[in-house]
Amino acid sequence: MKPMHRMSSFPKKFQRIENGTKHTATAMKACIKEYNATLPAPVKTSGSRDALLEQLAIINPDLVAQEAQKSSPLKVSGTKADLIQAVKSVNPAAVFADELLDAWRENTEGKVLVTRQQLSTALNIQKALLEHPTAGKLLTHPSRAVEVSYFGIDEETGLEVRVRPDLELDMGGLRIGADLKTISMWNIKQEGLRAKLHREIIDRDYHLSAAMYCETAALDQFFWIFVNKDEKLPLGRHH
């Protein structure tokens, strides 16, 4: 059995516990701490990198000088903004998607924000129109003009009138105009389409608009191109 270490083995100047008194843990710790305080400070082996380098400089300053030349690792914690700044500290020219989106959102003048679903619907409508045997020919005609404004004066009221057909063509002296309208047709049966469109024209005064287009823009014929916009039915029913 190993002999027990007693306080009597300590240097006499640190023996604060008199013989015959109880050696409590608190009293013994006090003596040990006093003794430890007189020892040379050991090199630290824990703490931050800078703290360790500071200790290492005591015994190997050349190694510390080499370490100081190395780049510090980038942080891998923090907010997204913190991480962006960390990357830019080594690559100032880096551009992040969030920055592009923020800049785009802040500069919306002349732009209309649309969702992916809205864009998909618009592209489907475009595809259906261009593939239609009649509407497609009008919309892609090489001599077409689009959204040309015409001005006139109404004889009865004296008010200025302006029209701007979506499309116009000159077919050998025959001037043709057309306007595109989207319409919801999800609950209309095939045999009821004509009546539905007739009601739509009357309710929205499209017949009056057509007359105004023809008179002001000197059109010989005018057509409405209706296209279904409801996702519940295949897009692109034209009439």
C-alpha cells in the first residue's frame, strides 16, 4: 500500500494546519493553492488559437511567426449575412443570389412581378394561341403591326377618342384589326360556348368598342380572339 501524503510533507512555510487539528478539505485546498501560486506558470494548452500562440511564443517564437502568416479559417456559424461577409473577405467580387434578388426587387420600375404559376399560365396561353390554325396566322403574320394608337374626335360629344388595337394587318388594301381577350370557360359546355361569348360581348360592350376601333383606326374588319384562361380546362379555346 502506498503511504498517505500528509500536509507535513509540504514545505514548512505552507503548513498552515497545526498538528493535532482536523485536516479539513477546505483547509488543505487553501494550503495547496498558496503553494501552487509560487510555481512557474505552465504553458497553456487550452483556449483560443491566439491565446495558445501567445504561450507558444515563449518557447518557439519562430514557429509563431510562421503561424501568423497563415490565413485564419472562415467562420462556419452565424447568420446568412455573416457568412456572406466572411466569403467576401477573401473574394470581394463574389455575388450571391440573395443580393441579385434584393436588387431586382428594389428596382421594379416598369416591371410587373409574377409568380411561377402566373408565368406558366401565360406561356400556356401563348402556346395555345400560336398553335391555333386561325389565330396563330394572325399573330405571326410578317406584316402585322401591334398596339398602334389612333386618335379621333367624337362628333356627338366633341370628346377625344383613342383606340389601340392589339394587332392590325393590311391585306392588299383590306385593313383588319384584332384584340385578344382572356375568358374563364370552365363551366361552359361546348354547345353553350357561342351564347356565352355573345353575353360576354354584350355585357362588356365589346361590340361598341369594335365599332369605335373600326371608325377611328379606319379598319374594314375587326375580330375578337377569346382564349380560355381557366386551369380547370385545357388552355387555349379560341373563338
